[in-house]
Amino acid sequence: MNNVTLVGRLATDPRLEDTNGNPICTFRLSVDRGRAEGADFIPIKCFGTAAEQHHKYLSKARLVSITGRISHSQWKDKETGDPRERYEIIGNFIGYLDSPTKETKNEPAEYKPGEGPF
């Protein structure tokens, strides 16, 4: 079964692209390794109306939980011909685990300060 759950902070602001009418939101998630071993920076991608919502409400440093699947891509570099590969997480569910900062302009209508996701 290809299922992954991560908790971390956005390392980048979300970027929204429109590919033939299908919105795609991408960002990197910083996930702690624990015990002062550093962090992993994992590329995250989500699609459709969820992509638009996450682009609107998320920003760098927000704490989120992500449930999704691992995606693996392989290709040859156009210039060198060297093989390349990439792993990323396709997010099916993204939960907001912290309160928005003062700089955040928009929040979902159902957001109420002090209410957690659980």
C-alpha cells in the first residue's frame, strides 16, 4: 500500500500553476528527523480545487499534516542525456495544525481561533 503521513512546516510559499485547466499547487515541506539530526525537505503536490484552497490559505512556516502517496518520476536530461529521477508526495488531505499569522490575509470561513483540527 502506498500511503504516507507527514507533519511539518512549509519551507516555501505555495506556488499555483494551471495546466490545461487543472490547478496544481506545489511547495516543500520541512519534516524534522528528530534528535538534532536536521530535517528533510519534501516536495508536495496537490490538484484541483484543493490546490486553489491551499495556495490561498497556506504560507511559508505554517504547520500542516499531510496524508497522501509517494510518486516517482524518471526521465533523461535533455542537455546531458543523464538519467534523472524525482520523488514527491501527492497530497490527498492537508490539515492546518496552527493558527494563521497576522500576515495571513485569508482564512477558511469555518476557521475559528482556538479550535484545533482534532
